[in-house]
Amino acid sequence: MTLFRLDASIRVDGSHSREVADLVEAEWAATHPDDAVVRRHVGTEPVSAGAWAAAVGAAYTPEGERSIEQRSAVAQAAAEVDALVAADALLFAVPLYNFGVSQHFKTWADLVITDPRMAAGVTPAIAGKPAVLVTVRGGSYAAGTPREGWDHASGWMRRILADVWQLDLTVVEKEFTLVGVNPTLDQFRDLADELGRKAEQDARDHGRALAARRPQAA
Ligand SMILES: Cc1cc2nc3c(=O)[nH]c(=O)nc-3n(C[C@H](O)[C@H](O)[C@H](O)COP(=O)(O)O)c2cc1C
């Protein structure tokens, strides 16, 4: 068995998304102690900004006429998809940045979709695989809060992972990670603690479930 884990935080130390994803991974590893975890750190080792356009351009260019950049982008897209296809379970850890999806996660996902195995109109090569998305936010976007509706990342990520890629997806969310960092959020300390504990419990529960699940036929 292999777990594929992608991290999109731009930091390593103090990263909440990594911490929560570590709990998911620990539960998976407890069931699969001798099995491999393949890691992709797109936040710190990003896909280059030009790769997606080059891969898209390659699709409209006869193979023999492709530029070096196009060939390289096509090969990179294939390698990214190979890693997903080879995995039995998938774990994504992605923070909210500027009210939207992490650019590094989006760039990576866009490149993945250029591969013919993941293109529109075909059943994705990873359809039915069990997956957990861990997503964290500095503030809160819960119903009734002033910024309800401002989180434009979670909906897009669910759309891609669950609907487009047809993964068997569960989501762990942690909000108010900037409490203790941003003084204007000090009034939310108790709530942040409670949400943090819930996220940790959800991570353990979903991690155990991830370890137990087997890929479903799409
Ligand atoms: C450049 C930048 C932009 C951010 N934008 C938002 C935002 O729009 N909304 C929000 O709730 N938190 C925002 N945050 C806070 C992060 O979501 C939060 O710090 C999160 O914990 C980061 O993930 P990490 O802890 O795994 O590094 C932003 C953080 C950074 C560094």
C-alpha cells in the first residue's frame, strides 16, 4: 500500500495544515507500518509557473514539433499523475491564502489535468481512490460570521477532488489558526481551542477510515 501526501503550506515550521495532516498520516501508518508514503511539497517545491501553459500548448502541437519546454511539461504532468495512480490513498494539506486556493495547489492541479489520463471527458485514472483533504484557515468563515462566503478555496477544492477527479473524499477543516498570532482575534481563543480539538479528532477519525478504505470502482 502507498499513501500519496501533498503539502501546500509555504512554511514548514509552525504549519497547522502539516500538523493536522500528520495526525491523518499517523493513523494511516499505524495500520500500514511497513508501507510507503510518497510526499509532494508543492508549497516549498512548486510546479513552475510556465509548466501548465507549456503542457496545454503541447496538446495542440504535433509531437515532433514540440519545444523542449513543452516536452518537459508533458513529462512532468505524467510524473505527477504516475504518483497519484500508484497510490492507494491520497492526503492533501492545503491552507487558505488571500480568500482563495493556494496558487501552488492550483498550479499543480492544473498541470495534472493536462495529462490525458485526467483530462475532461475521460474517467479520471484515480477515480474512486480514498482521499482526505485537510484545509486550514487563519480566520473563520462559518455561517453567520462577517466573512461567510469569503472562503473561495474549499468549494473549488471539493469540486476538483470529489466531483472532477471522483475521489472518495473526506475533509478535515481547522479555522482560527491565526488566533494567538493576530491580536484582534484574541477574543476567539476558547473557540479556536475547541475548533482545534475537533480538527484533531476529525483528523484521527478520517485517518483511520482512510487506512481501512479500499479504492472503489468509479
Ligand atoms: C499570504 C497569506 C495570506 C493569507 N490569507 C488568508 C485569508 O485570506 N484568510 C484566512 O483566513 N487566512 C489567511 N491566511 C492565514 C493562513 O490560512 C493560516 O496562517 C494557515 O494556518 C496557514 O497554513 P499553515 O499553518 O499550514 O502554514 C493567510 C496567510 C498568508 C501567509
